[in-house]
Amino acid sequence: MKIVYENSFKRSFKRLVKKNPQLQEKVISVITLLSEDPFIPSLKTHKLKGNLDGLWSCSVAHDCRIIFDMETIDESTGEEIIRGRGGLCNPRLPFKTVLATFIAHGS
């Protein structure tokens, strides 16, 4: 599966790593696993509801998640791409804060 990194996701990643350098390798590892199979049980990938309906979340650490969108780009082959919206968040923050700060709005 292909992953497209939006600019605001890159900025979110830089901010996260600046505050929590120990998470850099873990985030990169999770993104690698996402590209291989987003439903590997260790990622705890699940659909979100409410204000984040239509998005997906997977676990980086107990206090860090990646929020993303999956799209099928080729119906004939079923090829999928992770893109559109993505971000890193602390699930303890209010959703409005997470949305304003971390979700990268796709084009």
C-alpha cells in the first residue's frame, strides 16, 4: 500500500519528535507496518466515529495515535493508498484540539 505524506503531517511529525525524540523510530516503524498491511493486530487499526467519522486510527504508543484515511485508487486491481488526512495525536487531548493541530487536510 502506498502512503502519501501531506505537508502538515510532516510538520506534525517534526513537532512530535522535537517534544518526544524517543517516538521517532516507533512512528517510522508503525508507518512501515501500515504500508505493508494496515490491519496487523499490533497496530490496533480501527475506524473512528463521531467528529472523525470516515477516518482510521492506529496505535504508535499508549499516548500516541496516527489518524489517516484510506482510499482505493484503482477499482480494477483494488490498489489502495493511505492519504488525504493523516496526523499524529495524543488521544487524551480534546478532539477539537487534535483536529486543529494534527490532522493534515488532503487535496
